[in-house]
Amino acid sequence: MAEQSYRGLLWSLALLGLTLDQVTKYGVFKWLYHGGEGGQHEVVPGAFELLTQFTREREAGTSLLAGLRTWSGEVLPKVNHGALFGLGGEYVTYANLVFAVVSILAAGAIIYWSTRPATVRDGALCAALGLILAGTLGNFYDRVVFNGVRDFLHFYWVEWPVFNIADCCLVCGAGLLLAQAFGSQPVAEEQPAGANLAAEALQAK
């Protein structure tokens, strides 16, 4: 009898998370464009809002990437060039390039890991990897197209940094991966890999 495979779960979560991330980013930035001034929409009064910010710079190119950058409006959105919580954001291009490379490495590691028989038989592990891959690809798209990551979710009750759906996927996936790595009894060679990949994914944002 063939053993159950959760590879479909991994890829379903990756595609669903990536799609949800991009749809919400483009949708919210277009909805709260307001002539390039940006805007806010209260979701939970006094605690949580949708927030869009723009640079006042207009796209001058006509390439495919230029079209992707201006779908929400001609004025370019303000982006985070660094990682989670803006780490390294002051270095702009260099930070974006470094974290884009980290994203590629993390995605490659997950894709390779998903080919291992022990991985596809573990539902929790596949779910974690799928969420991490979704977040990694969502923010990697932004880094390639916008030279930084678009953020719009603002939990300001405790002045939390603005974030996005990809970040949520990364944090949830990394948390699940760490719980799976340290809360169970995995094969010895796979346990440190789980912890390292979780840390790498969070750094990639």
C-alpha cells in the first residue's frame, strides 16, 4: 500500500499564499491610492488598519516591469528595502539585493527538501514549508518588481511595524516548522535543518 504524500498540500499552500499576497497588495494599494497620496482604512478602531504610503515618484519607464509597478497607480508605492522590521532598510539597493538572494536560496532549499520521501509523508512539515515558500515568493516578487516590499497591514495598538500577507505566511510557517522540529522526534539530520530554514526564511521577509 502506497504511503500518503502531502506534496500537494505544500504546493497548494504555496500557490494560495502567493496569490493572496499579491491580490491583497495590488488591491489595497489601488483602493487606497487617493491620487498618489495614500490613505488609511480602519479595520479594528484603535488597533488595526490598512495603510498605504506612496513616494510621490512617478514611473518613467514603459517596460513590462513598469506596467506591473503602476497597476495600482502612476505614483510608486513606498516599499521596505530591508527584511522583517526594516532590518537593513537604510542600505536600499544593497539590502534589497541581499534579501532577494536569500529568498532564492530559501526557495531552492524548500523545493529540494520537498523532493525527499520523509518530507512528503509529514503533513505538518509540508504545511510549514508551503507557508514559508508562499511568503518567500510573495516578497521576492516585490523585490524584483518594486525594488522593495509593499506593506499595508498596520497593527498600531502596540505600534507594530507595517507588514503584509507574505510576512504572515513566513511567521506562521516558521513557527510551525520550529514546533515540528523541536516538539517531535524527527530524524536527527533533519531537525537542525528545520530550525535553520525557519531563521533563514524570516530574514528573507
